[in-house]
Amino acid sequence: MRLALAMNPVLRGGEACAWLVKGSGACYTIAMADDDEQSPLIDWHHLFGEVLEQVLGPLDIVVQTDVDVSNKPPEIDVLLMRNKAIAPTWTPAQRALLPDGIRERRANHIIIEFKYTESVNQDAVQSLLGYEVFYRRSRSLKTEEVHAVLASGHTPRQTTREILGYTQPEAPGIYRNTIGLLARTSLMVLSELEDTPHNVLFKLFAQRRRARAVALARFEREMWKKVPSETCWLVHGLKKLWSEKTEKGESTMHVITKEDLIRQGKEMYQQLFRPLIADGVFDDILESTPYMQRRWEEARREGLEQGRQQGLEQGRTAGVGA
């Protein structure tokens, strides 16, 4: 036998016995049903809350159930997903652009909680674990299918890492947690990531200027051909933003969007884009544009016309001299 509860007070089938539990705004039916019968699950927290409300309510204690945590549902900052049906592990092309701490994971769902200006603290770690648990449960995923990463632009103190449990180094800048359930999470310190091509995209967002400068230099030197042109605008828009922030010695408080950065990049085409490209390559790209092709064609026609006029003039001069 097992308990079955439904919002409908009418019992069906061969129940042995039944009774009603009445409260403010809710009426529940509890029935004893045979194990082989299908029945709804019991909302135990409703019953628990009902008892508390009846007893504690008269004492001016507010008791509520099914309360929203916030007006805006919690959202994962960044989610990376790999299609397991296509590739059981990250492909070489994917690994070439994924950083340490992710590229070697077998999990095909990577949750990233990104802290650029905020500090790594207990609240951040608890939120990360909550995202991992609720995301995994909502999609009926196995534990090994999901890994959660706390990516930090700042460099936490060693004592902070030790308190939070991120004490097991896996690679430069990557720390695995050694505390119980938090072992399913890792800390990524962007400034400490190794200076390798596959770490560049993440290391661009390091707070340490020297680490970020190294990543920018490598991006300009090696990666501009491998990414969409829009990404180049974004990166160099960020470069301009970081430069202005450094000169002013203060943080930018207004909202900066992707569109803002792309627009700024296009407005400063040569200032932002030309440093990415060697002069010869830049000239090749410039000459291939429709505008420059028209100008070259016009110059060619003007040159031919000038040559023809000079030839006629020389011919007339030669004829007179004869």
C-alpha cells in the first residue's frame, strides 16, 4: 500500500479509505491505493506548509509555499554544449579554441559562471553549484555529463581558494574543488592561464593588464585569420575600451553592447584593424575591395589616355621636325 494525494476530493477505483485535509486555499485528497495502481505524487511540502500555516499563522508568522526566489529567474552566464551524437569528445578543431579546464573534460555540458569585476566568494560558489544541480535535473542528465566552471577575471587570494576548497591544481590557472559536492566544479583564474593559443579567447578577459596584453598580442599575431571579422571588431573595440579605462583610471559604468564595439571598430578601421595585419597583407585586402578596384580601373584608363595623348603629341612633333 502507498499514499496517493490529489487536488480532486473525489476518489476513484478501489480505495480502502479516504479523508480530506482542508486549509486556506487548498483541499487535498489522501487515499490508500494498491501498489500496482497509478496515482499522482504527493506534494509533501504543501502538507508540511499547511500544518505550519495553521499553527504559526495565528502567531503572526507568514507561511508560504511555492515562493519564487526572485522576480527574474536565475540564468546561467554561459553554456557550452557538445553534440554527443556527432562527437563523444571535443574534436581537435574544438580543442584548438577551448581553454584548459574545459578542453580535457568529457562532460558535454559546460556551465560557466563568469566573474569579471566581482570577487570569487562563497555566494558565487553556491550559485554555481545550484545552477549545476537544477540544470542537470531539469534535463535528466547524468552527473558526468555536466561540469561547472567558475571563471574569474580577478586572481583570488590563496586563502580564499583554500576556504572555498579550490586547492587541487590541474593546470596553470585551473583548480579543482576537493569538498564533497563541489568536486563537480572547478575554478578558472584567467590571468593565470598558460600563454598558449587555445587559452587566448578566455585570457583576453583577464583583469591583470600584463596577462591581457599577452593574450591580445597573440590574438593579433596568430588568431585574426581563424575567427570571423566581427570578432576582430569586438576584440579591438574591447582593446579601445580597456585603453580608455586605463587612461582615465576608472571603470566604465555605462552599458557597453556588442553593437557599440562593432560600430567603434568600423569607425576606426585603420586604427583598430590595421595593427592586426602585416602591411603587405593589408594592401592586398585593400586592393581587393570594390572601391579600390574601381579606383585602379579609373587610374588605368587615365594612364592609357595620358599615354595616347603623349604618343600623339610626340608623333606630331616628330612630323613637324621632318
